[in-house]
Amino acid sequence: MNRAELIAALAKKQPHLTKKDVELAVGCILTQMERTLLEKGRIEIRDFGSFTARQLQARSRRNPKTGEELHKPSHCVFRFKPGKELKLKVDKAKEKYQIND
């Protein structure tokens, strides 16, 4: 599901809201999530999961084939950890729809 599909699904479930209102609400939520992660904060949505951002240090590597030393600059990585409730729902869905790993 992409952003446009999310907005369309929410607008369909909330017919008293215009699509523009739903688009504004989704935009505000995502913007706040971005700001929190950029500030190295943590976002936790109960029964859904948590998002975290972490800064990795710069490091040197060596190409095993050529022996050339490569430098990887420091960068930010993001992680999503699903909540217990979401895991249970996904496991039930796997059983219902015969999803194989």
C-alpha cells in the first residue's frame, strides 16, 4: 500500500471527511514521524510497533579481491519492530490464507 492508496482507503472508511481532509491528516502524521526520527527519537504505536533511527559510525573496509581500502561514511539506519498484537494478527492471517515463508 502506498500513500495514495492509504488516503483512498481512509476516505472510504470515513465518508464524512473529504479526501482533502484525509490527505492533510495523513501528511501531518507522516511529517511528525519524519521529524521525530530525524531527531533520533523513537515512535511507538501500541499494538502496532515501534520505529527507531540510529546513526552508524564511519568505517573502513577492504575489498577482498583487490585489497583496496574502502571508506563508508557514517549514516543513519531505520528499524521497525512489530508489536506483539501485530505479530499475532499476521500469524493468524498466514494460517487463514495459506501463506508460505
